[in-house]
Amino acid sequence: MTYKEVLAHLDALQMHKIKLGLEAMQSFLAKVGRPETRVPCVHIAGTNGKGSVCAALSEILGRAGYRVGVYTSPHLSSVRERFRIGDNYISEKEFAELGTQICEVLGKDQITYFEFTTALGFLWFAKSDIDLLLLETGLGGRLDATNVVTPLVSVITSVSLDHEAYLGNTLAEISGEKAGIIKKGVPVISAAINKEVAPVVERVAKENNAPLYVYRQDFDYKINGNKTWSWTCGSRLGSREITGLHCRQTSLVQQENESLAIAVLQLLEKQDFVISRENIRDGLAAVTWPGRMEYFEKEFATGKKLRYLLDGAHNYEGVRNLSQTLSSQFHYKSLIGVWGSMADKDLSGTLGSIVPLLDTCIFTQPIGERSATPEYIVSFLDDAYKEKVECLTDMEEALSGAQNMADSEDLILIGGSLYLVGAMRQLLLGDLA
């Protein structure tokens, strides 16, 4: 099969609904020699922050001389973005070869889109001679297709309400699913400190005799007056302080996510990984995560330079962080929003957090059967805000509308969905992979 033929096969799998469970993955991996057992990994679950932790660890470990694989989801413009070693994405040739192998092994058996990409990732990383794989869950944890590994370290980032249809309607239920990645005897780094969430993670860790290291208890950070920050830890992680750290990202939770990454490194050192403080400082200063609090300036067709902020926040906690970051970290004359969402998200909560900050809001519709129409999104708004709203279903038309009304002192915010951010980023900056 060619690369395009494998993509077409994957697109056909999109028609199948999300299916949580490990049976199909276990069965397939057994047929191809269990590649997931040949790759040491860090397994990362949580509602928000998984990608940021991966990005920080990848930058630091790469500077320490390690060959690091990264598996994340979803992608912005190309499925190849999900598979990366260092700065290099999987090639179209390798993707086609492994996709063909998967189809041949499966025969008439069916797996989901995410199971297919996860299987392809395990096969690629296993043959690529990597030192470590940073493995991000797709949805949940306990029944996620990635949960077939026994990692060196498990990580649980912050946990909040999202994907309730699959994971549960309460924080306790959702945290139980996230904590499902905890394995017997494998240490856990956790930022799941909400009072409804923490007891669940603690219980699962105790049941598995898994050492648990908790943000704010075993490690923490502080912001310094000279625009740097410092990371500190207690005796369980070595009683260390790392100073002179810089955040390249503007998100108010970036230090929290990067603190998790530094804590992971302390545990990896016990597994014979060697990482210097200079590696940590240099790596964090270089961290980027496309489509997540991504700021850039670009000259518009008429010659005027416009400012953009792209952020894929799509649940209440993520959008609240976006709103707080905008208020404290950005300056602009007018804030012009281009916003789209999936219909199954918390539209009342997310819109209530972001729309009051916007001077103008253009609602549009990302491609996909789950995406909400602009008119549906508007139905969740208070009448007081509807005067500043415009509905343009076509994404290119929505982007042009924002660009036409903006000047160099304004900020164009694109968000509400990673699918929208991916499409808009492709229009503005081209493909990542």
C-alpha cells in the first residue's frame, strides 16, 4: 500500500465509534512479537498537560544525548505528527510500510483509528533503536489502547471533567480511569491534587504498591523576581533545588507541567539516565508545543503584520487557563476570537469563560461529524454577548474575516478545538510534518 492508501484506510476507520478496551491491541501485538515490550517508556495520562510534559521531557533528554520517541494525539494537520523521534517525524515511506504490515496481519479483523496508530507507533519505535518512549494516552487510561505497557514511570497530570460519555460524570470516576495506568511497583508522578481526585490516585497507587510522588507535597516550584523560576523537592526525590529556569510558553500552568517533567527525570536517574542541570535549563528554555498557547506574528496579504495566539483548549479547565493567561500575560487593543467546538463539549462553561474577554467573536465549524455548528454554539450564549458574534461556517472565510478587521495592535485568538486549531495553523503556517 502507498502512503495515500494507508491514509484512506485510516480515514475509513474514523467511521467506527470510539471503543475502549485492550483486547484488540493485546491480540494484535501478540501476532507481531510484542513490540511494546522492547521499548522502555514513560506513560502519561491526565486531562490537560500531557503534551506539555512530553515536550519538556523530549527537549531535556535530547540535550542529554538520548534518542527519545514521542507518541501523542491528536494531530494538527498530518497523522505523522503523532510519531516523532527527536525533531523528526515518521517518514511517509515508513508509515506506508508499517500500515501495510498492520493491514496484512489483521486480515478481516477490525480495529479503531487510535488502535491502528498506536500499533503503528509501537512497531516503529521498537525498530528505531530509541532510548526511551514518551507515551501519551489517547482517552482515559485504564482501557486506553496504550495501556499495554509496563513503564519505567507513570505520570498523571491534572484531572478535570472531559469525555464524560466515556469516562464518567464525576471527577472521582474520571480519575479512576486515569489512575488505571498505574502498574504494580512502578513509581507514579502526579499532579492530580483536586480533593475529589487525589484520594482515588492514592488508593490505586497503594493497591499496586506503586511509590507515589505528588505535586505540592513532594515537589513544587516558585517564581522568582528576575523572570526565572526554581524547582524544589523533598527528601523522597533527593532534596534538590534547580534554579535559573525559564519558560518559553506563556501558559500559567506551564511551570506545573514542567515541574512534573523534572520530577520524572529524578526517577529516571535511578534507572541510569544521566541528566545535568544545564540539560534541564536549556531544554525548558526551548520547549514549544504547536497549537497549545502558540503565539506568532505573520504578515497579512495586504502587508500589515498581525498577531496570533493558537490554543487547542477545549474543556472548562483548559479554557479557564487560557482566559487567565490572556488577562495576565498578553496586551492588545482588541481581542478577536475565531472559535469552534465539538458539540459534545461543555459549551456553557467554556464560552462563559472566554467570550466575556473577546471584543469580537467569529464562530465557525471544524470538519468532523462531532463538530458544532456556529448557530448551535451561539445558543449557549447569554443574550448580552450575542451582539459581538458573527457566524461563518467556512473556516477560511472565518479566518479572513478576523484578519480583515484586525490591525497590528490587536490579537487574533484561535481556539475551542484542536481540530480547528490544526486547520487554521495549516492555513497560516503550513504542515508540521
